[in-house]
Amino acid sequence: MLDLALGILIVLTFAGATMAVVLKKVFHNLLGFGLSLVGLAGISLVLGSEFVALMQLLIFLGGITVAMVFAVMMSTPREQSEEPRTADRVAPALLVGAGFPAVMIALLLGGSFPTSPVTEELFGVREIGLALLTTFELPFEAISLLLLAAIIGAVAVARRTRERPDG
Amino acid sequence: MSGLIDSVQGVLGGWLTELVIGFVLLAVLITLNAMFMVWFERKVAGWVQGRHGPLHHGPFGLAQTALDVVKLLGKEFIIPSKVDRPVFLLAPIIAFLPALAILSLIPYSADMTLTDAQSGLLIVFAFGGLSLGGIFMGGWSSNNKYALLGAIRAVSQNIAYELPLLLSAMAIVLMSGTLNLTEIVDAQAGYRWNVFFQPLAMLIFLISAAAETNRAPFDIPEAESELVAGFHTEYPAMGFAVFFLAEYTYMFAVCAIGAVLFLGGAAGPLLPGPVWLLLKVYFLLFLMVMARWTYPRLRFDQLMNLAWKYLIPLALGNLMLTAFVLKLVQT
Amino acid sequence: MTLNAWADIAIGAPLAVFFAMLLGMRAWPRAVVGLSLLSALAVALATWMMALNLPEGGFTSSVPWAVTDDFSVSFGYRLTGLSTAMACVVGTIHLLVQVYSVGYMADDPHKARFFGTLSLFATAMLGIVLSADLAQTFIAWELVGLASYLLIGFWNAKPAAAQAAKKAFIMTRFGDLGLFAGLALMVSRLGDLKIDTVLLAVEANTWEPGFVTAIGLCLLCGIAGKSAQFPLHTWLPDAMEGPTPVSSLLHSATMVAAGVYLFALLQPLFLASEFTATFALGLAVFTALLAATVACVETDMKRVLAWSSISQLSFMLMGLAAGSQVAGFFHLVTHAGFKCLLFLSAGLFIHAAHTGDLLAIGRKVGRSAPVAALGLVVGCVALSGFPGFAGFMSKELVLHAVHEQGMVFYSGALLTSALTAYYAFRLVFLALFDPERESVEAHPSAALKWQQGVVVILAVLTLGIGWTGGDLARHLGASADEAHIHWMSSGVAFAMVALVLGAGLAFVDFGRGGERAGSFAKFPAMHRFFASGWGVDAFWRTFSDVGIAGLTRLALLIDRGAIDRTVDGTGAATKVLGGVAARMQNGRVQLYLSIALGLLATGLLALGAM
Amino acid sequence: MADDLNTYLIISCALFAIGLFGVLLRRNLVAMLIGVELMLNAVIINLVAFAKFSAPEPVTGQVFALFVIGIAAAEAAVGLSIVLAVHKSRGSISVDDLQELAG
């Protein structure tokens, strides 16, 4: 049963990811990305991490993707033609994009990883919250600082060009 | 009836049967709710404006909406030539599905929940964010500038109001110490409804909810006087109907969550749980309808100011105050 | 107050003035002058206090400054009879020169800089004198060089002054190379450069003779540079381009005296090697003779005095090299007095005549400047070695010491004595006995009074200083007998003969008016030879032209052949590599990412293979 | 299959490959950003999988996954604001048009 669900989710994920990368219109890429995120959240759920799955939905799908959609709507005319997809562009991308993960997979297949779960049930929200505020207090604060900096930076970058007429 | 259920159970196995039956029931609920709401809204509007509203078909014009649905079903489904077809067709469904998912999480009574998830509230918000997908897909794929403008407005509005919505709900999470909706209801047992302790949170929640569902006075994504009909301008017949369905379903879902969070969910004397829940939901829906016909539409900058300058700081302050008081009470 | 504190004051006070000047007090020149005078007074007081309170056996205090496994350098004071006596000379002359300068530099817009640098000069000189460690001495030694450079080139707008300053700096650097080599040799054996350590090592006679000779010759090179001995003496006459107080200080107590002082300080080291001592003696006699002959034909008043200084410095070195510290150092003290007096008097003359030319001074000023004339007469009498005056008393001791070293040196020294008497009286006669003198009324200004006062004080000092030999000898730790003149000896008789011959010839040549050319002019070839300073300047010029041009050509060859090729090759290689790198830096994130991941994959594979 | 760590690791690698391919292939800034986000998600799957299969503390992997999500959010915020700024000043969001500094 779980294998079946995982299979469906994998198909969903990779279909979405492929759409996100291969399709020529950015909007379609985004939809594909959203689809693959749903699949990914499902995979996290299969792994037993409800919280991470929900965060993937809430932040990646509800936050980042929506923001990307917003950016695309603000910046890309619908008729914009995507760059030509010539062999000299696809080939190196394919080479590196396949080569590097091939190396990784070869390495990890050669390695000896545990094959059975250590824990059936991953800890939930409460334990994660406690860990965030005790063991990982410092990185947690650092992340919040990073987010603050990112927000300020984003505002600053977006605002500066607003004052300038077409350059 | 039970024989039917048994035979279905024989085919599908226990929890899947429950699921299927639950979704069938939900579908019925959604349809009835949408039809009722259209009528209800028109009636309230008539009452507010000193006129009658629908009258002619059925008692109090109750059959009016059903006839409208039949009419919409009979209309030709025109797809404009330059639209982004797959996206265009997918958009209404995407808009509708998350609302359905949310409804499946609501505890209709103490033991009547389709999925009793541990992080139920989080799932609600996660899916709540998804409902936006239908809107921007529709607005984008229509190849129409009004539709696109409506979509852009919807996106920025949703991003802005998601925060106060979450923050006000978090105050309740703090009070009950759980994300499970059933447990949140249990925490309010004995009529210790959260609305008495968190009136500000409820106010913020309702305002944000109205904005999230693009209801007036926050309906600028579909402001007809500016954008024709906003993101669903190009949608014909049933496409349009599904968007409407989705909007009313989403309203129902949000009000149900509101009732669960603030009004003690399905708890109430005498009457069975689901009835109480429905009463509370329709009370909240009544408030939203009243707001729609009472207040003028906000301008875009006013809308943004309200969220970023008032609601978010207020919700944050409320959250911090709650945490502080809770700590005091606990120690 | 302790000796340490006095020494601190002596070195610190003028240094403070210098830094105050550097750090912006230049805007208030009068304040700098006042401060400078105060500090000079403090220095003079401090030096005398040190000399008078010196305990038996001296006083040493030092703190380590830089310590490594191989050697250590310390800073501190080493007060002995010699160093305190020298400090007194420096402090006193410095004070007098400062006072003199108040008048002399009254109208100079840059007098703040002048006084500040003068103070630095004093600090540096006292640094040499009081130092306990030869490394510290070397630092102060170079500071003296710097200060002299700044002061000789004080009127830096004047090309001649700038040239002279550069010349002084560079010539003395040649000598300092030798000094540095000598110090390096010593440190290689000793591990530190404390003067006591060095002297102990010399006393213990632990070094092989060749090594001692080598050190001695190296140090002698530095001394020759500083004290203007042949062949590094040519900068000194040119240094007359500086303000007269500077010349005065330079020639009497600081700079040139530094070399002699170092010789006196390390006298045992030089005497430990027969060869070094003899070489130093021979060099000194030769230089004395050379400088004296040039002084006889020079026509510029200050240049005459400069050549005379060289000659007299040689006398000091003669005394020291001949083994008599008292004789050599006593001559330094007396010379400091009368040479300072002579320069300051010359300053008065030049101030009045607006020129340094002897004949012009004789014609324009002469006896109408009575104080200057007094100073000149007293100074010249002392210089010429008139019995009873300062110069005689010390020179007699030197001659006595040289006499013991052999007739060749002694006869050279005697000849130089005669020449000294000749040029000293030539100076007097030319300046004061010009029959064609224009009668000009002198108008001594208020500022001049300061200068005249100093000259009078110095004249009195000079008259008295010759009789302090016994005290000085005792202060140096020798017996008073060493400073005793044997009036009835043949040495005094020879000296008298030399004096009479020299002075007589001068009287015959210049004392009776008439032609002012002198006997030397009767032998034109010799006159030219002397006037050109025995051709040393020309030698240096040729040396620098030929030698340095050759070096330059060699350097050019190396530069073109080896360095240029290398540099060009590096450049070309860089260009090629840069081209490759530039192609990689094409602004595409994709390429960067690919490269990074490629490297990462390679690293991972390597890790996996391990 | 669902009980084998290698399944998830290969999913993660493959997803990373797709994301990498996207970043390398596309010239549109937003599309490149999508590729980056895919790669980040691959990392998240990896972290959660290891949390379940081999971590001594099951919480750690999830916490790090959360950190990755936070960083992704920050990156998207800045990245998208740059996209908007670029669009405003150049009228295009293709990296091919952003080569003024290229030698």
C-alpha cells in the first residue's frame, strides 16, 4: 500500500519536475514546480515527517511559488518567446546535469547505508519546536536574522529601481 | 442503506469506504451550501437594500439558484481561441479542490471527522494557500488584461492577508496547545469559547478571512467596476459556475474553521453537533454577507495598508500578549 | 635626582622639542624657540650634573629591547668619565649655539624648523655619547647623519645647500657601511653589542689578531666618514652651505666629533691591532697635512675653518691612535671651544659683510666689528698653538704622543703645526689688516647683541680651557701627569719653531699690506693642486662617473638580458592564462556552477577511491 | 521500496539532476530559480530520509530540513526582487541580456 502511494508520488514529483524544467513558458514551469512540490510533500509524508511535508506545502507552494508567480506576472509578457533550444545549449546542460548526479548515485550505491528505518515514526511538531528552541537555538536565530536581512534586501533592491526612470 | 455500505466496504476495505462515503457527503454539502448561499446572499442584499430579492420560484424563491445552475449547465462552454488551454481548463478545478480538502478536516461533531490529522490546522492553512492557484492560473491563462490584473491583485492580497490569518490562529494554538482541530474544540468545552478570551484574534481572523476569500469589501481582484469580472472574466458557463462554487465552498470552509477556532466548534446544547456547527458557520457567513453589503470596496493601497500596517502588527502583538499571559498563568 | 633621570632629561628634552615642532608647533615659531632654549639649558645642566655626580667607576643601566637566541639589543646609559666629559662639551656648545642662533636666525621664517632640528641634532649626539650599546650608538649615529642632512640643507631652496646636504649624507653613508660591517662582525662573535662586553672581549684578548684588525679597519672607515678623514672628507667643506650656527655645532661638538669620540671610546680595540693603530696614525697625519695645505690657499672664511677642522680632527685621531686618550680627547675639548668661537666670529663677519670671501671681509668689515675681531684673534691664537692658549696645550700633548711613534709621523705633525700657524695668522691678517679698508660704520642690531655676547663668553672660555687639562685627565681616570706639559723639553722647542716659522711667513705674506696672494701663489702648480683639495673631489667625481657608469652599464645589461626577459615572459604567460581565465569568466552562472560541481565530483570520486 | 534508504537517495539525486539541468539549460531568471528550488527540495528529501534511517536524533534531520526551507525562502525573496529590479531596468529577465560585465 505504502509502496503504491510512494510510486504514485514519485511519478507526480518527476512529472512536475520535468515540466518545471523542460517546458518553455515560465508559467508552465511554475505549475510543474507546484505539482512536483505536492509530490515531494507526499514523499515527506511517506517518510513520516508530517511537519516538513506541511512546511513544504505552506512555504514552497504557498509562499515561494506564489511569489514567483507574482514576479512572472509582473515581468514576463505572456507572448514572450523562450530562448531557442539548440544542441549546443542542451548538450552541456545535459552532460553536467546527468554527469554529476551519476557520480553521486554511483558513489552512494557503492556505499553502505542502513537499509531499514531507525525510527518508524519521526517526531512531530512538539519535538521539533523544542529542538528549535533548545539544541538549535543559535542556528534558529541565525535563520531568522537571515530572513530579516533577506526581506530588507529585497525591499531595498526592488525599491531602488523604482525611483529610477527607464534606464 | 447500510446494506449498500456493507457491500461497498466489502469491495474497498474499511477506511477507504469511509473516505468515499465522506467525500460523497461533502459533495452534497458543498452543492447545497453553494445553492443556499447564492439565495441567502441575494435575500440579505435585498433586505439590506429594502427590497425582496428572489421571490418567484419555490418558497421564498428558494428554487431560483437551482434553476440558475440548470441554465448554466445548458450554456455552451466557449473557450476563447488564444487562451492557454490546459491551464485554462484546469484552473477552476484547482480552485475548488483545496476547499474540499479543508472541509474534510473539519470536526463536524465530537466523533465526526473525515481525517483527524495531528497538525490539522497547519494542513488547513497549507491547502488554503493552494486555493490561490486556481485564481492565478485562470487569470494568467485567459490572455486578457483584466483577468491578469485581477490575478495579480489576488496574489498580492493573498500574500498580505495570509499572515494575519495565521498569526491570529496561532494565538488559539497557543491557548489550546495543539494543532489538532478536534482537540482545539475539546479545549473549549464547557462554553469556554475562545471568542471570549480572544476577541481581537477573532476580529482579525474574520477580516483576513474575508480578504482571503476575496469577499467584499476586499473583492478588488474581481472588482466589476474596474476589471469587468477580474480573473474569471473569460470563463463561460460551468467554468464560471465552478469558480463560484469554489468561492462559496471556501467561504464555508473558512467560516467553519472560524467556528472551530473561536466558537467551540460543534458544541452546543440540545441540538446535535453538526447542526450547531452549521448554525455557527451560517452566523459567520451572515456577518460576511452583511459586511459585503454594508461597506464600500477598499482601494488597493488601503487594502495593503490595512494588512501590513494594522492587522499584522496587531496580530503579532496579540500573539505576544497571549504568550505572555499564558506563561504568567502557568507559573 | 638620579643619573638616569639626568640622562633622560638630556636626551628627552630636545627630542620633545623636535616632536613638538613636527606635530604642529611650527605655527608658533617663538614658542618653539623659547622651548628649545629652555631644553638646551636643561641639557647643559643635565650634562654637567652627570659629570659632577659621576660615581667612581662609572654608571651603567640598560634594559633589553630586542632579544633573540642569537643576539640581543639593549637600550641604556653608560656614563664614564669620557662620556660625561663629552656630554658636557656637547651640552655646553649646544646651549651657546642655540643662544647665538636666536640672534642669527631672528629673521628667518622657518626658524621653528631650525630650532627643532638643532634639538634633534643634540638628542642624536647625546644618544651616541651616553649609549650603553653599540647598536643604540649606531641608531643615534644615523640620526646625527639625518639631522646634519636636514641642517646643512636647511636653506633647501638654495641648490648649493641641497647639493651639499646630499653630499654629506651620501659620503658619510659610505663610511657607515664600514661601521655597520664592523658591528656585524662583532655581533657575530659576541651575541650582543654592549660597550662593556666589547671592551671586556678586547681586554681578554680572545680574538685572533686578523679579526681584531678587520673590525678596527671597518670601524675606522665609519669614523673616517663621520670625522671627515681622507678620503671621505670632501663633504665637510661643502657643508659650509648650512647656516653658520650649524657649522659651528657640526665642527665643534657634534657630528665630526662623533667619529673621534667613537675612536676614543673603543681605543683599546684599535690599539689591540698594531696595524690598525699605525694605519690610523698614518691616515691622520696625511689628512692633517692635506687639509692644512688646502686651508692655506682657501679664500672663503668658513671653508678655511672647515679645512682647519679636518686638520685638527686628524690631530685628535693622531693623539688617540698614538695611544694617549687624554691627549686626543683634550684636543677635542679645546678644539670644540676655539673652533666654535671661530665659526661664531666668522658668522658675525659674514653677517656684516654679506659674503664669506676673506678679502671682501677684510675690505668691508675688518676691525669695525670689534667683538668679531676679538673672537677671531683669540680663536686663531688658540688654533695656531700659541703657548699658553688652548690649542697649544692640547696639541703639545698630541705631538708628544706622536713623537713616541716615530720621526716620520712626528715630522709630518710638526709640518702641519707650522702650516696651521700660517693659515691661522693668514686669516687674522687678511681679515683685520687690510690697508684698503673702506670705513663703514657698523650698526649692531639688538639681535646681534646675543651673538656678540656668546662670542665673548666663548672667548673667555677658550682662554681658560687650556688649563683644565689636569682636571680632564683626572675625570677620564688618568693621572694628571698625562696632561702635564714639559715646558723645558725639545718637543716644545720644536713646536715653538714651527709656530714662529708659520706665523712669521704669514706676517711676511699678509701682515704688511700690499699684495694679498701669499707665498703659495708663487708656485702656481702647487697652488692649484692645493686649491683643488689635492684633487680628491675630482677623484670622487671621476670615480662616480667611471665606476658608477660601469656599474650602471652592467646593471643595464642584467636588466635587459635577464630581468626584462623574465618580466616579459611572465607578462606573456599571464596574458595567455588570463585569456583562458577570461573565457571562463563569461558572466554565465551556468559555467561557474558546472566548474564547481565538476571539481566537487572529482573530489568526491577521489574520496570514494580512497 | 518505501523501507529502503536508497530509494529516497536516488529520488533525491534524480531530482537534483533535474534541478541542475534546469539551472544549466534555462536563461530565464525565474526558471533558473525554479531549478535551484528543485535542488533544495532534493536536499530536503535527503535530510528527512537520513533522519528516518540513520540519525541518532530523529529531530535533527527535520530541523535541518526546516532550515533549508527558511534559506530557500530568503533566497527566493532576494532572487525575485532582483528579477523585478532587472525587469524594470532592462525590460527582460533573461540572463543573456545581463552581460555588460562579461569580458
